[in-house]
Amino acid sequence: MTVRRDFKEPAGCRSEQVIGRTELFTAAREQLGRGGSVLLHGPAGIGKSTVLRALAAEYGQEARTVLRCSPTESESHLPFLALADLLGLVLDEVSERLPAAQRTALEAALTGRGESTLQRDGLALRLAVLSALRALADAGPVLVVADDAQWLDPASAELLGFAARRLGETPVRMLWAVRTEGEEYDRHLRASPPDTLAIRLGPLSRAQMSVLLDRRGYTGLPRSTVRDIHRTSGGNALFALELSRALAENATAPRPGEPLPVPTSLRALVLNRLEMLSEEARRTLLVASAGARPTLALLHAAGRANAEAETAQAAALGLLATEPEGPAVRFAHPMISAALYAEAPAQERRAVHSALSTAASDPIERARHLALATNGTDPEVAARLAEAAALARDRGAPSVAAQLCLLAARHTPVDGDPSPDALRLQATEDAITAGELDLARDIAREVLSRTSVPAERVRAWIAVIETAGHAMSEVDAIFPQALADAGDDPRLLALVHYQLTWRAVLVKGDFDEAREEAAYAAELAARAGARYTELMALAFQAQIETLMGHPDAPATIKRALEEPQDPRVACHHNGAGYSRFRWLIMSDQLPEARAAVTGLLREVRRHGWVESEVHFLRGVAETELHSGQCGRALDLARESLRLARDTGIGEVASAVLTSLAEAAGGQVDRALTLAREAVEHAEEDGDQMYVSRALAALGHAELVAGDLPAAVRSLRRVREVEQGLGITDPARGRWHADLAEALVGTGELTEAQDLIDVTREQALRLDRDSVLAVLDRAEALLRAARGDRRAAISQLTAAQDRLAALGYGLEGARAAFALARLRPDAGPTAYDEAARLFRRCRALPWLRQVEAAAAERTAAAVPPQAPAQGGPAGLDGLDGLASMERQVAGLVMEGATNREIAARLFISVKTVEATLTRVYRKLGIRSRVDIVRLAAGRRAP
């Protein structure tokens, strides 16, 4: 069909609705913007049509005419059908402009009046399609859109291909979507212009799939279920949505360890080749679908004697992927395995699991299969599952441990020891460790609905509180119930009072109360002999005292590190190890802090402790940021943010740190966006501690962006919040110098001096050398603003040296930048040192500021003049170049290629080319050779 300028698509098809395809969507959009064509390809259900509709909606507004078709398999045998869809409605508009022979042939093909075939009217038809497209393009750009182009009838495909190869500069863009299983899209390019960009759509990541399901209304799915959907669907959007629909419609959830229910629509789609398998081969595949890591050896051990021949038959039909090396049996798509399992009767599935319970070599797998082969309660099966859960926990697989504990609870009699609810609570704690907070919350609520045992109820309440994370205000009403269930039992009271410590910080914003609660929780735990709870309470007390600048902090850390230790505390993100890391980093012991937190990160990854991993990733990123390794800090911060969003753990904290890393080494706009989101979410959670941190990140990003009034507003709010919380250690947020610098920039010098004086007093009391150095940097700017430039330069020089000695590379580079600004008579070369330091840190936003400042000084110092006639500029021409221009020119003189220059200066090749163009213009030269000649002239005696 043909669509005019008023071409519209539903809002859901717009580019903002395209999930997880940012890079490829941008590439396609740029290709279309250049007047090129695009071929989208990938497997069925991967999202090609969604991307195609979004692109068509966007570029349909620019085109005068949009021609589109959506051929189907059932109609692909009808000749010229796709061509009729594309040109049928514009035939009257173009027919008069076609030669008679072409017009007759095209009308016969499109209308069916008369007989037309490629054999009889081949040349006339081919030329007619080409002429029709050119005639439409004479009136304005044309966009040809074809979805499911694999079903184009051969005649239409041949005619479109003929025209596409001859359109040349004619403003006709083609946008195709075609189903392919591999990279077999070349034949479809024949129906597209020669410069068509082919883009393959791959599977969505788990985080992207979570966004997709949320937008499609499946918002109540636990993260563990989203993980299973992602694994089963293989990242395919259509499969994932169908699986989610089946889950929503299914009254009973699958048992732990069982595949997801597969709807009939998908079973038919992926199992249509099963009918060609022998019955024995189908049974062999069913065994493989039930195994976690099926191999030929496992299939033999499970009684499938002819596994080689039967899997070979399945591979020939495309059901299994061929493995040239290794014994693994791998399905061509996870959905085939899930659908095959779902299709089998329950009795047959139990028989398969029974066989695998003795065939599997891994004790965890044997226990899982034994549970799935057993109906009803069975103490022996439950004991095997509990042992397997403990083994999974030791192996660093807490998610597997949680599933095994749930299976053990199913098979444990009501009067069993441990009880079913005790096993469920262990599953809850394992799920929290694995970052599956939704699952943990659901299990805990289920336990609370049935148990009356005080210890079990308190553990369940604690689990509900912990799954709230920083949004503790949402579970504030739980605490009286938890205290009532704890009674006068010091072990249970210690658990509740430890959580009240967090409530005092996150809900009430009262550090004094939090410190008292932590000390009381440690005392109760010591009285009850609960060493784990005692150590956790002491570690958190130490963290609070560190933030408060309390003199007892070192002694409390020492108490928390005393023997006997509990291995669960040593690497916990709220344990003494992390408290020690925070003390080290706030005390300017960066190498020691890096070693400590890197060791913690390595250990929690070995154990599979996801929540702690999120925290320690941030810790390593923070250390690298202070050290001036901005590129590495940004990578780590982004990794932490991805993991936090995937698990729902620490999203605000990770967004705050990623904002700081973006402002240092990435994109300032991104830093601003992340910080604003973090402020909003922290305020929604009522978390005052992270409100202040998010505001500090926002103020810093605003300072880097050059919006000084906004930075002042944000950082003043930080000061107010931290005063209310009782935070006195300026090394906690390190925002004070930023606020002072912004105040100087807005002319509020008295307030800046007062802030510097108060903060310096706190930093001196706590021996915070790096804070004192950056305060000196800010005070130097204040002195310069008051006219004492000589004293300012001296203070800045000393501050830069101190920061370099302490290892704060980025802060030292900022001091060098400030020095360059205070030396107006030094010329553009004054910025070279700052540029070098920022480049070494890979602090790209700051480097751009240096280049802009150098260019501005150059423009002010060198009046414009016409280039010399007939040759290069004078020998002093290089002195008139901006900092970046001079560095690029210098590397050209050394013989470096553009790519080598880009790598050494951390810029793109295009930036090198653009910089050289400016150099040529300023020096009145034409090539790289002239730069070398000019340099040789300067060196001549």
C-alpha cells in the first residue's frame, strides 16, 4: 500500500519503544539519513518488525511517498502480489509518465487485466518498475518498506532487485526486514540498492528483556522468573512474551528446577520437526531436555543405548546444534528443549528424572532429579536435597541452593527436623544472597502466613525488611511486630535491633540513634553467643562512627576484626572488611584500599554473593576514580549499575557512583541524567543518606557542565542534609571544595570562605590530607577572585604537588587546569600540562574544557590574518595553535599516522582529521608534508 506525508504509526512503534537496540537503531537511522537503504535480518520473533516500524514511522515523515508491503508465506506463490501492494495505489499517478509498452506491461501485472509474465514482458516490466520509482522520486523522497521480505513472490523480488541496482542517486530509500537463521541474507540484498546496510538483530540481554516485559504489562514477575524466561527464550522477544503470557494464565507455578510452561503456539512453532523423529530418538531428546548439562555419556548412563545415532538424527533435522568438539548435547534453541519437556506426560517426565537421578555424576544434579521424580513427602529425599543445597552454597551457587531448599521443604513432613518452614527460610536467605529479592520476599511472606514459631517468624520478618533495601520506610510498620515476636530472647532481639540500626539511618536520618542501636544489638548478640550478629552490628557501628568522624571508629573496627571471626561476615558488604576499606579510602590510603576491596570482590564472586558483588564493584570503581584512572572507573561503575538494575540491589548507590564516573571520564549529560534519577529515587525511598550522595553527584556534574548556579543549589542542599544527619567527616562525600569553587564562580566569596574554614577545621581534626589539598585549590581560586593572584598561584602549585604525592591524579590535574587559568600571559602553552594530566587520567570531559579554554585564549591572543601567499605561514605559526592542534601537529612531525595519533591522544580518527584541517587553515598549508617542512625550518640554525 502507499502512504502519503500524513503517514502515522501507533505510539508503541516509535523509536523510544525499541528496547535494547540503541546502537543498531542509530546506525540504521544514520544510514537512512544519508539517503542509504537498510536490510534488517534475524530469526523469527527477534524484533525485526518492531525496529522496522519505528524506523518507518520516523522516516515516513521525511518522505513524500511511503510504499510498503508485508508479504506472507501463504501468498508468496502469487506473482506480482508484493509489487501490487507497493505500486497499486500510485499507478494512476505514474502511468502517464511511462512509455506505452512499459505502462501496458505494468498495468497488466498490477491489475490482472490481461496477461503479463516475466518471460513475455521481462524487459518492459523491469524498466516500468524503475521508471515508476524515478517518477515518484521526482516529486520528493520515496521510502520503500517491506516486512517479512523472505516471502516476497519471486517475480516481485526480481523486478525490485533490477530497479534497486539502477536507482543510483535517485532519492529512493529501501527498508527491508527479512527472516534469517544464520548469516544467509546475501540473496535478499539483490533486491536492495548496492550500498544497503545489512544489520543483524541478536538476542536481548536479561536487563533488556526485563524492560520489555515491564512495558508489556508483566510487571509482577520475580527476577528469578525473568531470568528463567530469558534463558528459555534465548533472548527472543516473541518467545519471552509468549512464555510470560503462559505463566500469567497458568494457575500453578512450575516446581523449583522444572522448565517453564510453554504455550501451545510456541510448541507448534518449535516442534514441527519432531514428527520426523523416531519414537526412540524423541525419548533420547526428552532425557537431554531434562538434564542440566547433557552429554552422550549421560544419555548412555540414563539407558539411551543408541544416543549417538538418535542425536545425529535430531541434529540433521536442526533440533540439535552440531558440536565439532566436545561431548555436549546442545539444543539448537533453548525453547526446543523447554517445549519438548512440556509436551511430555508427567509420568514420562518422572521416569526420565528417575533415570537421571542415578546417571548424573554431580551430587547436586542427582538430588534435583530425585526430587523431581518423587511425589509427596519423603524424609530421605528431603535430607539428600538439604545436603545438596549446602554443597551448592559452598560452591558459590546460592541461587541453586535456594531452589534445592524449596524442593527439600516440599518433601519434608510437617513434623520433620528441620521443619519445612525452616528450610523455606534458609531458601529465603540464599535467595537474598543471590540477589533474588522478589523470590525471597514471597517465600518469607508465605512462612509468616503459616508459622507461629517465634524464631521462624522473626527470621521471616528480617527477610522482608532486608528485601526492602534502602526503601525501608515501606516496611516501617513491621518492626513492632518483629519485636513482639522476639519477646525477651536476646538472640532474636539482636536481629531486630540490628535492623533498627538501618532504620535509624535510612528512615530517621539519625546517626546518633543508629550508633546506639548498633552497640545495643552487638551487646545482645554477645549475651546470646550469636557471634555472626555481634560482628555485623560492630561492623555497622564502625561504619557509622567513620561517617560521623567519631574518635571511637578505629577501636570499633578493631573489635569487629577480633577473633573468633565468622567467614560469612569477613566478605559481607556490611562486614568488618568493608568497614576497614571505607576507613582506608577516607584516610587517603589508596593502594591499601584498592588491595582490600579487590580481594573482597574476588572472594564474593567465588561464593556467588551478588549483593556484596554490587557493593564491592562500586568500591573498586571509587578507588580507581580517586586514583585518576577514570576509564577503568567508568567501566567498573557501569558494570555495577548493570548488575544493580538486573538484580534490584543498590540501584541508587550504583547510579550515584556511575554519575561521578561519567562526569570524570564519560559523558556529562549522562552524568546529569543518572544523578537526577538517583535523587528522585532516594527521595521516593525516604533515604536521606543517599539523597545527600545523589545531590553531591548532581552538583559535581553541574559544576563539570559549567552550570555554577545549579551546582550551588544542589550542593547547598547536601550541606543541609548532612548537617541534619550528623555527618562531620568531609572525606565521606568530598563535595565541599566543589561547592566552594562554584560559590567563587558565582561571586559569593564570603560564603565560600566560611565553608572552607569550617571544613578545614574538620579535616585537620581527622587528618584528611586530600580534603585539605582540594580545599587549598578552592581557596586559591578565592584569593585570585579577590585580586591576590601571586598567593593564589603559590597555593595552587603546592596543592597540585600534595595531590600528586597522595595519588589523586584527577584532582591534581584540576589544580593544573586552575593554574593555567591564572596565568593569562603564558599563552596557549599554559594548558599543555593540564591537558597531559587529564589525558593520562582519561578525564575526557575535563580534557574538552582544557581544549576549549586553550582555543579561547588563542583566539584572544592572535588576531586573524590572511595566510601568506605561496607558502606556509611564518616560523612562529605553531605558537598560534590551540593545545590540541599543537599536540596533533607535533605527532605528525614525529611521523605518526592519524590512527596512531588518535590512540595516543584518546580521540577519534575523525577528530584528528578535523584538527589537522584547522591546522592547515591556520598555517596556510595544504598537507602533512608541509607541517614537517615547517618544523624543519624552525630547527634550522
